[in-house]
Amino acid sequence: MGSNESAVTAFESGPTAYTREAVEGLKSRPTARVLIIGGGINGVGTFRDLALQGVDVALVERGDYCAGASGASSHMIHGGIRYLENGEFRLVKESVQERNGLLQTAPHYVKPLKTTIPIYSTFSGILSAPLRFLTHRQGKPTERGALLIKLGLSIYDAFSRGGGMVPRHQFAGKARALKELPQLNPGIKYAATYFDASVHNPERLTLDVLRDGESANMHARASNYVNVVSSGSDGVELRDELTGETFSFAADVVINTTGAGVDQTNAVLGSPSQFMGGTKGSHIVLDHPELLDACSGRELFFEHTDGRIVLIYPIGNRVLVGTTDIDAGDPGQVVCTDEEIDYFFDLIGHVFPSVPVSRDDIVYSFSGVRPLPRHDDTQPGFVSRDYRIERRDVEGPDGTVTTLSLVGGKWTTFRALAEHITNDALALLDRTRKVSTAGLPIGGGRDFPSTTTDAEAWVQGHTAPSVPAERVRVLLERYGTRAAEVIEFLQTVQDQAFHSTDELSTGEVLYMVEHEQVGHLTDVLIRRTSLAFRGLVTAELLHELAAVLASALHWDNTRRNYEVEYAQRVLSQTHGIHVQSLIA
Ligand SMILES: Cc1cc2nc3c(=O)[nH]c(=O)nc-3n(C[C@H](O)[C@H](O)[C@H](O)COP(=O)(O)OP(=O)(O)OC[C@H]3O[C@@H](n4cnc5c(N)ncnc54)[C@H](O)[C@@H]3O)c2cc1C
């Protein structure tokens, strides 16, 4: 989802409201050595790392976890071959290493992605690329030719050496490429194929990292729907966005990982900055069996004639198409526009001219703002994707409070980046690192079965009288091996299958409420499951889910109806899905 959803207004839940343990954990002890603001993947990754080092750390997120840029990405865990052209060798090398690492530590969500670049010329881009490398300014982009792509892929392979996680790239001439992908544009000259990776469930991976942090250290506390609204002599003022209640919180070090909102957050903290220059990117998700078939399990990735990156690829039985790269003003107000959809259809027509697509095939759309550095006249596609950490010291009544602001930072590199910020914070606290996060399994990626035979054995070994094999399969895919904990939980509660979907049960929703900080109906539809992403939200599901959540979270009828109406609004205004209204 895009960042819009985080701007929910406070909802007065009334006297019977469910007590949120996460918020209580902050209110009952309103101090920490480190306060992290922002629960995207970079804030959450830093939270886990600091918690593993035994630091008293707290994190607040004003919306839901992974509801900003982290929930709006192209789902690629990649080295960023294209950044070579910008001269970002350090970043590409680190990204390739991190990609290889995530394939091992998070195999439940991060999967190898076979990627093909259709190539229409031999030499194009050869002259413009070094020019762009030297100036980093707006040049006249051209499509990349075969020689340039070959060079890039060879460097990419070299960075991957030693990781051993993905095979080397291959080049195919037109005849072989069209044999492998018959629907490809017959105008191509070559196709280059290499491997990257994709994260199938970024929202759940973020939750896994968060929960690993929470369990690493009894002092580590995190809450969603808690906004930093001002700062003063008692530290920062936090507002519970679900009740409107405010309270103060103090820390020695503040880490600002609020993505594209870093400057706004620094202003709230009394230390205005001008670090950021975000760009907007959108995607559509299509339910289109013919297009899915045409992709043949691969990502099609290339640069359009206007210099923008195009990707078309299967995620499950849907096809993801993106992306745009447009200078963004307000990071809170982005949606996929009609013009962007026209542009995507143009791209699909360019790659697969014989596959017709229409707006009726779109089941979901989303948009987000990349937290890029301020870039003046550099063209959005060529702004550095590397990250940096800015330090500010502010004098307060109880001494100096240091703020570390993250400028930039991709999904792919979250672990390495978190290591950097954590090292900086440890130095400020005069502490040393105890544990490395490199190679550390994440959540349900621990002991994840790596073959279909092992997966089936895992399923058979975890069935229970009330949890048949087909349900275990859904849970294994959704939670990785953490599913074992869910299955155990299901046996301790009254569990009933939903009528509106065979992917949810009342007990599982209760598990999410108790262990995964559900605040709104949309959290379950968009981030605890991928039901919205796959276009599987129906009016019946909205009402059934609202009834289960109302009982678990003590919502009265007003709140329950509000949640249904709010979910419909978010789905239609932010994601282009129109669910028939059932509110009388
Ligand atoms: C269109 C697009 C495509 C992308 N594709 C890829 C890709 O394929 N691969 C890749 O590696 N990267 C990709 N990226 C980049 C990547 O998604 C982001 O760089 C990364 O997710 C940023 O994470 P973050 O945690 O720094 O920021 P965010 O995820 O934006 O998190 C910041 C959080 O701070 C919260 N916040 C803001 N203000 C406050 C406040 N006052 N109090 C409390 N919380 C606050 C926000 O609600 C938000 O959740 C893409 C990005 C976009 C937009």
C-alpha cells in the first residue's frame, strides 16, 4: 500500500476498548536508550539489530508496519544492475551480497527470480551511459543495447561470486529467445537472462524481523499506530492514533527512519532538515492467465525508450507491472493514476504485443514514495539509490540528544543498512556489537523446508485434528515455519473456517490480534494476508472479518461499521478496488 493509509485520524474507541499491550509497554516505561521513529523495513531492521545487542530500544510507527514505501515496492530483492551505470559499485556489491543472504535467511518469502531483458539493439546506450556516469544529470536516455547489458551482467556476476546462490547470466539470440518466450515482441534482437530475487510477502517479512527483535531482548518494545507529534523538554510527544491519547517519551538517541518523511519528522523534532527528494512509483496487479503464461515464470525487465524501468512479473497467480519514477511532493498523498495505467498498458504492448489487456484485468494498484536524497536537476531514475546517515545533536534540558536520520535505503539492503546505523548508535552509547545479523535466519525462514518433498513432509508432520493438511499448506506459505506456533495456538481456541474465504479462520485472526498488533480491518486484508493484493476482497469477507475483529478487539457497532466503511474507502481510493457496499 501507499503512505496514504498511515494518515488515519484518531478513532475514539470508547471505554470498552481493547488495551493495546504494545502501547502500554511504551507508556508504562516512557524512556529508552534509543527511540526509532518509523516502522518500515529499515526502522524495523534497525530495531532488531539493536535489540540483539541488548540495547533498551523502542520503536514507534504512526500507521501500520510496512505501510509506507516498504509496502509499495516492486518486490525485488536485487543488486540493481542498472545502478552500475550511475557508478554505484559499492551499493550494487552490497545489494548482491544481501540478496544472496536473504535467499538463505528468509527463504519463506524471498525466492529466486529468473529475469529476462529483451534487447532491441546491439549498441544503444553505449555512448550515453558513460556520459551519465560522469555527470549524473539528465541526459537523453536511450534503450540499453546488447553490449552494455552484457558488460553490466558480467560485473553483476562478478559481485555474486562466492555467494553461490544464483546461476550466471546467459545471452540468447532472437530465435532461442522467442522459442522460450513465444509471445515476446518479434522485434527483439537478443534476450539476456539472469537471476535476482523477489520478496513475495514484504509485509509479513517486516513483521517477522520485528518479532525477532521483540523476542531478542525483554527491553525491546514497538508499537504501530503511535505518531511522533511534537518534541519538548520531556522528550518527544507520542499520540496513540487509535485512541487520541498522548504521552511523552525520552531517549538518549533518536533514529529517524521515516522514509520520505524524514524532513517532516526532523521539523517535528525541532531540527529542520532538507535531506529528502522522494520520487513516486506505482504498480498494478493483474489477474490475467494469458499474460501470466506469457511470462513463463520470469520477470521481464528492461528500460523503455524514455529511460524508465519496466518490470512485468508473476507473483503467485497474478502479474505485477510497474513502475513509474516521478518527483513527488507530499509523501502522504500518492495513488496510481489513469495516466500511469495507460503507460503500463503501453509497456505490456511493447513487450507482449499479442497479449491484450484491459482495465477489467486490474485487481489491485498501489503507489509509494521512494525515500531518495534531494536531487535538484538529476533525473529521478538516475538519483543515487545508496543511503547515508545524517547526525544532528540537539541540546535538551537533560543533555544532548543525538538524532541519526536515514537518507535513502532500499528494501534489499535493509540488514546491512541496519548494521551501519546500529554501529553508529552503539558508538554513541559507548557499547560494542555482540552479535552479527549476517546469516541469521529470520522468523519463519528458520528451518524452512527447501524442497517440495520436505515441504510436504513438514505439512504432514504438523496436521492436527482441527487443522487439516490443506490448511497447514496455507499457513506454511503465509508464516513459514512460524506456522507451527499458529497451529499450536489454533488448538487452544475455538477455531472456525470463514465462509467467505478458505484462507482464513476465526482462530487465525485471533492469533494475529494477539501476536501481530492488528489495529484496523485493513491491516489483515493488506498486510497480515495478501488477500487485497490478489483481488480477493469481497463484501462478505469484509463483514465476516469485521465481526471477528469486533469480538476480539471489543469494537462496538459504530466502530465495526466505521472499519468496514474505512476499509472500503482505503481499497477504492488508494488501491483502485471497488467492493460493493453492504452498509445499510
Ligand atoms: C515504487 C517503489 C518501488 C521500489 N522497488 C524496490 C525494489 O524493487 N527493491 C528494493 O530493494 N527497494 C525498492 N524500493 C525502495 C524501498 O521500498 C524503500 O527504499 C524502503 O522500503 C524504505 O524503507 P524505510 O523503512 O526507510 O521507509 P518506509 O517504508 O517509508 O517507512 C517509513 C515509516 O515511517 C512512518 N512515519 C513517518 N512519520 C512518522 C512519525 N511522525 N511517527 C511515526 N512514524 C512515522 C511512516 O508511516 C512509514 O511507515 C521501491 C520503492 C518504491 C516507492
